[in-house]
Amino acid sequence: MKRDRATIEKMLYTHRISQLSKALWKTVEKDWQNWIKPYDLNINEHHILIIIRNLEKATISEVSQYGVMHVSTVFNFAKNLEKRGYLTMPKSEFDKRNTYLELTQKGKDVLYETYVGYNSIDNRIYDAAEEYNEFMLSLPHFTDITFMVGQIYGKDFIEQLNKSHDDLLKILLDENDSDNA
């Protein structure tokens, strides 16, 4: 079967981004696991806590959507987090088929502890970005990849991602302000 040049280019592009994404994710995964290991959380649990904190009260479907996880994955990890006292899973008063996820104070506390306990020593992703910065005089930008992810997952996904980033920035800035007071 002979392929046209456009098809070959598409396949090569997809192959390259697949290979690079896989390598990048493997490193991100290891860095993330090392970051949250002292808090006895795994990546899915930590991600679920972050999403619920940003949404304040979230359905399992919303956490699934914004966490890029299957609904059953969210449900199973949420049940574990509930057993540990990090969240509650109340049913909607209007529709008992809908289950909400809400952080408890203990859940908010452990999430905050992960933020303040972050150790930049074990961050190979940022180390690589700093190497890039030395040559390019700026850190890598996210505009291209953000656009691509937005095309795949939609505007709401990107807005939630930005809200999550802004909320974390606010938490960290508030902490710095209280330390300097």
C-alpha cells in the first residue's frame, strides 16, 4: 500500500508526539510520585483532591472529565479517600443518582501539606526546563500544547486547568505573605 506524503507526515507527527509524550509522562509520573509519597497518596488520589478543591463541590463525572480519568477510576479512588477521611460523597438532594465529592478539613489539610512539602530537589522536569532556559533564555512556553489540548478536551478543560494553576499560586502567595508578616 502506497501512502501519500500528507498521510506520512501525519503519521510521523503522531509518532513523534506519542514517543515524546510517553517519555515526558514517565518522568512527570516519577517526580509526582516522589513528591506525594510522604503523604501516603498516589497520583490519582492527589489529582482528585486538587480537582475537588478547585471545584469546591464536584460530581464524579466532573472529576473524571478534568482529571482525564475513567469514571470508575474516580469512584474507586474517591471511596479510598473517603475511608481515610479526606472527602465525603454525599448524594444530590434533587437526584439521588448524582454523587458529589467534597473535601473534608482533613482532605484540605493534607492537600495543603503536599503543597508546602514540595521539594524542588527531586524535579527532573523542571531541571530539564532550566537547561532549556540556559540556552534559550526563557523557560519553555505552554501555548502550543495548551492549544492542542484545548482542541481535544475543550475550552472548559483549559479554563479549569488555568483556575487550578491560579488557585495554587494564590495559596502559595498567601503562605509567603503570612510567613513575611
